[in-house]
Amino acid sequence: MSGRYPSGSRKALLEIYRRLYGHYGPQHWWPGETAWEVMAGAILTQNTAWANVEKALANLKGAGALAPRALRELPHEELATLIRPSGYYRAKASKLKALARFVEGYGDDLAGLFSEAAPGLREKLLEVHGIGEETADSILLYAARRPVFVVDAYTRRIFSRLGLGPGEDGYRHWQGFFMEDLPHREQLFNEYHALLVRHGKEHCQKKPRCPPCPVKSLCAFFLSQNGV
């Protein structure tokens, strides 16, 4: 059974956004005092909860190491120890150093880096060790403030249950599903992704909590489970 709206319709996506926003309110993403902190956080949050990232960032701040040059100069093992709360800390230390070396090519001038066109900048970010599509797009949206929709596991789970999505799987297809049907507004993409993460954590979990869900009347999974 499908939801009430045809797959890929702008009306469906905006109605889901309206209901999520009405239920949860603004999410104030991305938590970070500087663009570089957002970039570092996009790597640290890989495969871990944000609470662990906050501990790692606090350690970096306390050591005066939350800046590209400081990260480049910090011994690898010392950096790994500081970010240990985020998990996979040795691998993430290598990724942070790779990102710091990347911005060194711009004289650590993030404004200059972000002045580049989004498609070209995205390709350059993807060439950096440890940066995949989701991380690159998180940097573009939350640090560079470009209207690029971020797709994660919550997005796929929620919309698969809703009965909406692209005809083919894969990051590129999922991202296109949203970007083809939504207005290209940075604030909209920012809030939408944050709301999906919140919804995925609180209601649309691996074992969904459907009764209090604000979009259950539009959800193919809920309707099928209840014989509608």
C-alpha cells in the first residue's frame, strides 16, 4: 500500500515537513560555534551519537586544538586520545588531519574555500581521506550554508516506510528525490534533515513507535499494519 500522496510529489514532501516541524519545532542545527567546528563535527559524528561528539569537541577545545593548524601540528596519537569518546578514534584522527591539510591549501581561509561553486567543492571534499557523500554534503549544508540535501540512514528508513522515495536505491538517487521536488533553500534543507534525524531517533526507530507519530496518517507502513 502506498501513502496518500504520489511518490516524488512536492506536496507530499512539504506536508511531511510541515507536520514534523509542527510536532518537534526548530532544531537549531548544526551545533557548532565556527564553520571549522562544524566540519570537524561532521567527521567525528560518523558512526556515533552526537553526545560522544560533544565530548570529543570539548576535549579538543580544552587542549586548544580545535583549529586546522593546531590539528596539523598535534601528534597523531595525542589527537586520537583527545577524540577517543567519538569512537574509531585513530581512524578519525587520520581523517581530521587529512581535512586540516586540505584547508591548508586555502591558507586555512574557509571563506575562500566556501566561495567555490558547490558542485566543484563537493568533488574536492570527496577526494579528502575519510569524507564520503553524507559527510561532504553535511559540510556543504551546515558549514558552507549551501542548499544541498543531506541523506542519511534515518532519511532512507523514514521515507521507505512512508512509501515515498526514488525508483532506484543509492545516495545520488535519494538526494535527487528531494532536490528535484523541494525549493532549493538552505534553511529548509537544514531544518528538514535535522527533523528527520529527530524523528528517526524518537519515533521511526528500527522498531517504530507508530501511535504518537505525527506523520502516521501518511505512512504506508502504518496504514498497512492497521488494515487501512
